[in-house]
Amino acid sequence: MMSSDTARWARAEALGVSMPELAAYQDEPQQMRSGTAGKTGFLHLGFERRGCRTILANLQRRAPYMAQRALYFDQAMPDLAHVFLITTTGCLLQGDRLTLDIALGPRAQAHVTSQSATKVHSMDANYAVQVQTITLEDDAYLEFLPDPLIPHRHARFVSDTQITIAPSATLLCSEIVQSGRKHYRSSECFGATMISLATAAARPEGPRLFVEKLLIDPQRYVMRQTGVMGPFDVLGNVIVCTPKNHADRILERLTADVDLTTGVAFGACRLPHDAGLIYKILGCETAQVKAKVRELWGVVREEVVGARLSPPFLWR
């Protein structure tokens, strides 16, 4: 019988083995094999509502993944629990297997982000995998807004996010993916070997709501063509799972535009089965995409919980 830690690592390992886009990269690194200590990080964050405040009631972790205690510094939502995801290695390397579980009980409210951008280093063997499970119970509210993903040249990375959300809950979940270290050298831009990002959502005891998969494979597909990335270098992908009445009000406040002069394009549409909204952003620079994500974040907060965003920190 597998231990809980082994079972969690096995989820990430099984995903990597099953992905057809990774079939050519099943070789093991010469340095440290996949599945060894230090390469199989696990983090479970369990939030519960206690009185008027949400607390981090359950924290389980295994290096290199970790988190510290919940913080309460948002003046607009002083009872909102803030948790920063931390990786002690500071990056993802070949053979890494990371598993993240976030669970919110009834009426719990939390904001989860990362310590900094996630850098996926260059690889000459194997790949890195991240498995994420997000569970929201009745009337829960989660802002999951990690910093950007920066794939280095020859990086191979797979992420799979499984969402289980009650009909009355709200999830704001964003991914920002850079084309690479474009200001380091030109060959880094879309120089990753393969980046695969999948997201699926379902009700606790109901049918699947939607599935989306983004596959970045520059060796097979031209990234600069129209309909893919064109002249843009940064992709923002934001999912808002929320009740239909909230989604209707949010969508009324959003606009869509393609502005090649400033180098930004954005727009929103509805998710299937009245699951909420999906918002896409393209930008030439990361700051532009972050700014549009923040605009949407502010709208979601106002329409769902009736609170405004506090001013951003100078370093964010």
C-alpha cells in the first residue's frame, strides 16, 4: 500500500507518462532521478471559516514545496487569508514532480499567490510536471493568482489543474505565460521545447463543466502566426468560475480590444454550462498583461464580495 506522499507523487508521475506530447522525453536525468527526495514536492492548503475569519486549518508540505502561515493585510478584506506558495529551489528542473492541493470549506475566503515568477530551467532529459487540485465548497471564494511562468530555452513542462467547485462558490484563477527570457537573448523567445497546460472543472456531484488545454510546441507549430501569438510575447489566461448572476454583471463591465499600437489584445466570453467566464489577454510585455488581470480582479471582487482592491504593493 502506497504512503500518502508516494500516492501524491504518483499522480504527477502518471500524468507525465500518459501525455503523448512527452513520449519522446521519458529518459531519466543523469544528475538526480525523478521521484527522489527534493524533486517530489507536495503542498496541501486547507482553509476553513472560523467566526468572521478564514484560517489555514490544514497545512501539509514536502520540500521543495512549502508555505508559511496565513497573513491578513488586505485593508479592503481584513478577514481574507493570504498564503504565498514557496519553492525552496526557486525554479523547476528536469525530473521535478510537484503537487498542489487547495481546499476551501463553506464560506471560506482566501487569496493564494506565489513568491515570484516560476522559472522552468533548460532541460536535456525528462521534463517537469505540476498537478493542481482546487476544491471549493458552498459560498467559498478563492483568488488564485500566481506570478508568471517563464520557460527557459529547451524547457519541457506539463501542468494539469482539476477544479471541483460548488454552484454558489467563486474561483478567480489566472495563468500568465511568458514566451521566455526575451530580454536575455533572442533565441530564448519561444525557445521552450514543449509547454502543456490543461484545466478542467466539474461540480462536486455533477457533470464536467469544461476542459481547456493549451499546448505550446514551437518545434512543430509557428508561434508567430495569426491566430496563435502573432506579434505578442505574453499570454494571460484567466478563468472565473462563479454563479451566473455574478458572471452576467462582470461581463457587462468588461471590454474587448486589439491594439497593435500599444501591443495588447484582450477579451472575454462565457464558459459552458453557465460555469462563468474566461478572459484572454495578449501583450508584448508582462506588465501589460498583469495590469489587465488586475482590472478583472477588481471587477470580480466588487461584483462577488462587494469589496475594492487595495492599492498594489510597490514591488508587485
